[in-house]
Amino acid sequence: MSKKGVSLTEILIALAVGIAILIPTTAMFSTSSKMLEKSSNLTFASGLARYIIQGMMSAPLMSIVDVPIPGISCCDDSDDNVYFRNLFNLKRDVGNSKEGRVYNTLEGNPKFFSRCAKYDFRYSISVGEASPNDVPGDIVKSVSVLITWKEFGVDKVYKAHVYIVPR
């Protein structure tokens, strides 16, 4: 007897094998996509904290003040957020005038602000003094920068710490 077709049993077995291979493969891609997003957010938070610390290093020591938790939204480019505008701006010095200052705004940097808004990136700053007792007038500030964001409905935190000495 000659066999000219494929039986229903053979088709069902082939389908089951295909599905058994397909399901773990798609789960793997989903997991790797989430891991990539988590890694990207952690890198972004780290860069944000480093940028804040660099801004503080060049600021006058007495201008470094606390920003309590829950912090300030990084996508707030309003004039009310003076601390944000002083830390997150691109400076092109033209003498002592403010003409050379270019602020980091939504129009000028939409990718930055959309990422900050999507994950609700915020920063808070805790400032303390770590001055040695035996040196009067020598102030060293102990600064902790907390970057918080929401990722897949879970609150995430990145913390950076630095000691800032007078220049």
C-alpha cells in the first residue's frame, strides 16, 4: 500500500514539537528585553548621579543643599526648579553674562526628557558635614545623591556618595 499524504497524528506531533521549541524561545526574548531595559535604566541613573555630582563639584560649597525625598522630577525644566536648572544645563561661558548659558530644555533635548518622564526619574540630595574637629573652619560636605525611578511598576533606587571639599 502506498502512502500519499501526512496523517493527522503526524501533523499534531510536528505542531507539538514546534510549540515546545517556540514557547521557551519567545520567553527568552521577553526576558532579555526586560534585562536590557533594566540595565539601560541603571546606566542612565548612574550617569545622572555622576552629572549631578560633577555640577556640585563646580558649585560654591554653601549652595549645595538638601533636596528631600521624594525628590525633584528630572523632567521638570520649569523656572521653579532652580536647583535642577543650575545642575542640568549646558554652559557656554561668555564672560560673566547669562547670554552664554544654554539650558537643558524639553525642546532642546526631547529624548532625555521623554526617558525621564516615562520612568519618572527623580533626584534627591542629602547633605551633611564631615569636617574634622581639629581644623576650625575646614568644611567638608558629605553628599548622597539618590536617583529613583519606576520600572515595570517597581520603585528602583541608585545611590551615589561623595565628599566635597572647598576649592
